[in-house]
Amino acid sequence: MLASHPKIDLPILHLVGEEADRLGLECYVIGGYVRDIFLHRDSTDIDVVVVGSGIELAQAVAKRLGKGAHLSVFKTYGTAQVKRGKIELEFVGARRESYQHDSRNPIVEDGTLEDDQNRRDFTINAMAVCLNKDRYGELLDPFGGIADMNECTIRTPLDPDITYSDDPLRMMRAIRFATQLGFYLDRETFESIERNAERIKIITKERIVEELNKIMLSRKPSVGWILLDKTGLLPLIFPELSALKGVETKDGRGHKDVFFHTLQVLDNLAQKSDNLWLRWAALLHDIGKPKSKAWDDHAGWTFRNHNYLGAKMIPRIFKTMKMPQNEKMQYVIKMVDLHMRPINLIEDTVTDSAVRRLLFEAGDDIDDLMLLCDADITSKNEEKVRRFHKNYELVRQKMIELEEKDRIRNFQPPVRGEEIMQLLGLEPCARVGELKNAIKDAILDGIIPNEYEAAKAYLMKIAYEKV
């Protein structure tokens, strides 16, 4: 019994039970809210399954709560939502589902609590707690969800082949839960995903990316990507990432397995940043390596311009996967394109000009870029790792000094295009842009300070030279 548990002994849940009793309905809290009680995780979304009309009970609860409660009814789906403060109650009638082979959208009929628990994806999400007064707090765990939580196991309530064939998105959810919770896929579950992997093709890209984003935001995202690979889902949903796998050897010289290097970079970054799009940049930073890989008799394996090629691939990847075609994509492109620049500053003599140009091109994202570059150090040579981190600190210090002195980050040339035209009697033309770029380059190269009078004097000096 959970009647006295603080997550169940809530006034709003007692109120739901009272209204259900008044209407002669059985009702239960079910799914993630119950699971998270045992996992000691916070949850404010509460799913309530009703043997009868979930909408009717939701309407009664909203009326009882009065002012401050917001009711939304979705008649097409037979569901309703009641919001009050931070609490969200989702009401649905218990149902039985059947599926056709070419769709994950079920044929739905009214059902019993047992029918509703049978249709749940995993045992840990099939537990229910009764809210009716005479059985308040009674736990119904027909598939051993608590035992599976104790064993840290993801398992389906019924035959996994039926579960995954009916709704292939559940394969993604299994891997996502395993990643988020630090659980294992039980053997039958894992093998069933392998058998049913091709079924993922009927799932929309949007739903797949929704699950991938949750994997990406977990504490150790590599777990999910490795499971996607091992189960055979990865080449079906993200062939470009799958293409990073493997090591080629020639004349006894091999290269890193770029796939596992990438996942290490992602995990390294995840320890420092919760920024979803920076994590995507980490996952994609070497995506251009398969296309750029070449053999050089002197240097061995090379991946020249892989950052540039990778940046060029991202718009197509984002479009194919139905990911945002906006500033988030542009941010990822910028991170991938620039991720080799700081390490080049380390390898060469760090000049003020090179640092200024990096500051200018990275703009406000320079700190994120440096986090990505730090995460990209995955050598097993501890001395090499220490040296690289130390050198990055020197670059960071140089950036701070130059930023304080020159205010380079996101700067615009002090003399604008309109003033150039006015001073030189020019109409809008390519020459105006050439002069603006010449002023910009002079500031970045340290020829003149980032100041108006110096920029104007430089303009007049070069006005009639060929730029």
C-alpha cells in the first residue's frame, strides 16, 4: 500500500478519487508517476486511467478545483488534461488496442484496467495505484515492475515481438529509458529489437528525433548510441553516424575508430554542458571524416578539411531528420566548422591576429567552442592530454586579454557602409564592401585599433588603392 506515501497522499489525488467515487468510476494513477516514486525521481505529470470516461472525470475534477484550474478536452483521443499550478493531470479511459502492420496508430476500444496495463510499453511503466477511497493507495503490479526496477531491467509486459512490431517507437523508448535510468535491456527485449529493427521505418522522423534528444540530454548519452548500434537501429535512423564505425589499416598503420572517439567526446562534453545543440555539435564534429579520409605515404591516414565537409553535411542531415532549420542548425554548423581552429592555434605560434579572427568568427559562442575543443581531447596518453589542456588555457587567456583590449567579439567595422559612400562619393557597389572588409582585416590583424578615428583614417589612406 502506498496510501501514506507523500507522492500519493496528495489533496489533489484524494479529490480525484472522491469525484471518481461520486461518478461510480474506477480510477488509477499509472505509468511514469508511479515508476518515479520508486526511483526517487521528481515528477509533476500525473497520468490517471479511468475505467469509463476519462473526460467525464476530468470535467468533474476541474469543476471541483474551481478557479485556477485549466481544463483541455481532446475528444478525438478520448483524453483530457487538468492543469493547476505545477501539477498536470492527464485523464484517459482504460482501453484495449490492436494494430495493423503498416501503422503504429492503434484501433482503440474501451477496456479494463488489465487491458490498459497489457498495452503499456514496459513493466516499469505498467504499475498502477488505485485512487478510489476503499482501495486508496493499493499498488497493482501484474508484471513485476518493482522487481525489474530492483534489477535495473527494461522488459516488456507481453511478448516483445508483438510490443515492438505493433509500435516500433517503443524500441527507441526502450533504449532511451535504459540510457536515462542506467538500466539494462533484458535479453529477450534486446534480441526482439534486433529482429524488429526494420519496423522503425514506419515511424516519423519527428518522433525518432524526440527520443534521440532525450538520449542526448541524459547523463551519459553514449550508452544510447551504442545500444542503437548494437541492435541494428543506428544505420536505419542515422546512416551518416554509422558510417564513422571501423578502423582501416594500411602498411601497419591504422586510425582511430571515429565512432567511439565521437561518443567519448560527447560524454566528455555532457559532463560540462547541458546545451542540447552543443551536444549535437559534439556528435557531429567529425561527421565529415569518412568523406575526407585519404592515405598519404608520409603522413599516413589524413582527414583534411573534415570540419568543412562536415559543416556542409549538416543542413542535409537536419532536413532529412526533420530537425530545426533555424539558428540552432546554424549554431551546430558553426561549431563543427570551427572545432579545429583552437587546436591549430596550439600547434602553431599563437599570434594575436589568429586569436582575434577566431574571436570574431565564433562571436558569443566562443566559450561553447572551447568546451567542445576540450572535450575533443581523448588521447590515452596522459601527458599529451595535460599538455593540450594547458595549451588551451593559454589560448583562453590570450582571448581574454585581446577581448578586453580590442573588443573583437561580434564587432562591426567602426566605419559603416553608408559613411564610406558619403565620404568617398560612392553609390552602392562592390567597392564599398571591399573597403569595409579591408578595415575589418586591418583591425583583426592588429594594424589599427578597433576605434572609429583610426578606422576612418585608414579608410582615407586606402581609399584609392586596390584592395
